[in-house]
Amino acid sequence: MNRAELADFLRRGRARLTPAAVGLAPGARRRTPGLRREEVAHLAGMSVDYYTRLEQSRGPRPSRQMLTALSRALRLTDDEHDHLFHLAGEEPPRRETASRHVPPGLLLILDRLHDTPAQVVTDCGEVLAQNAMGRALTGDVMSRPRRGRNLVRLYFLDPQARSLFPEEDRADHARIQVAGLRAVTAARPDDPEPAALVAELRAGSEEFARLWDEHEVALRHRATKRFQHPLVGLLELDCEVMLSHEHHQLLVIHTARPGTDAYERLQLLRVVGLQDMTPQSLGTL
């Protein structure tokens, strides 16, 4: 681990960002350009003291998970992301699998969606980032261990994950999940991740195994979905999906049509759901 180079790289990465670039309010006048240390620490989900020690060349070696969080907070490019790993003495993630590094441009879009739920997921269903409205709608998925962030796994192995959807819609959600995973597995036959997920779900869920054997295939496109939210009730939302083919990632955005009951309830969620809301239920793609 090259502590001096790592510290310099972090300081320079912080200095080149503005609050607006990461979805923060500018606040009071700043003496120096860039983000404050506490802002980077908040974006990366670490303590200010820990981040400060990294910038002062006296911090412990960051974990791979922490490096990924720092890369996301500093909006690093793929090359910068790999460089950060090298400075910490770690091998960067392999590119032939779905990347868990969210590109800065995709994070910028996510940060600017203030009034609509959105999240970035891999094509296998792992949540990589959520905006505030996304957390208010489906729960803070990013606070869970990594295995608990895969929405396909949760949908079939955790009964609580289905509570966010009306009972009459759940069978259709299950079919969509399986058909999408089938398409991903066929498109990336040399990638062990989707194959391992399929094997796990076939062994752990009779429903998944039955649907898998039906061999339905369907990529995720625009759709209308209903959410049974514990605070604001039933929400019928339009689901838009933007693809990042290079990274095998999806930006999933849920919107409501102005003038509808769902639109009014979504505005209410923006008020009450962002105050002190930590729903336990989990969303789906």
C-alpha cells in the first residue's frame, strides 16, 4: 500500500468536485475549492476520522468494499477506479463480469433525480446505488450486506421482500425476474456470477425452479408497476430502464403521471418518506 500516493490521490479527487456535482447543496462560502472531508466521508459511508487519516497518510489499509465506496463518492472513472485499488495494494475488479463501479455520469443522473425514486443495479439484480427517493420507496438496500442487495435472490428466498407489492401482482413479478436472469445468463455464458445465482435459486426455491424450466426470456423494458407502500399506500408507477451495456448496469427510474392519485402520493412520500424513514421492505427491478 502506497499511503503517500493514496493520500495525494484522494485529496486531489476531493478538490476537483463541487457540491452540485454530487447532489449536495453549496452551503456557506468555502475557503478552498472542492468538497469537504466530511462530505466525502458521508458519501462513502465512513467516519470522518477514518477518511481524514487516509488523507494524512496514516490510515489503515482500506478494504475492497471501502475502496469501491470511495471511488463512487469521488466519481472516479474506470481508469481512476483501478488506480485507486493499485495504490491500496489491491487488484482491481475483473472487467469481464458485471462491474460494481458505477460510472460518474450515471451517478450524476441519479443525484439529480430529486423527486423520483431511482437506483442503479447490475443486470443480475444487485443494487449498486440508490437516491433518497429510492430509499424512501423500497428501503435502504445499500445498508445491507452485499448478499442482501441482490433483488432477485431476495424476491425468491426472503418472503418479506414481496410485501412491497400487491399479492395479485407477485406471480408476474416472479416471471419477469426469472425471464430477465435467463437472458443475462445466456448472454454471458463465461461469467460465473449469473450461473451461480441460478444454481442457488433453483436449489432454494421451488417456484424459481419451476419458472426456470419454462424457459421464458425477456429483457427489462418500460413497464407499469404497483407498490404497496406502508406509509402512503398503493402507488402505480411507470418504470423506465436505461441501459449501460459496457458495465452491465441498469438505471431504474419510477415516475408517476401528473394529475394521478399516484403522483400525489409520490409527492407525499417525498415529504414524509425522507424525514426518518427506514422501511424494511425491498424493491424489485
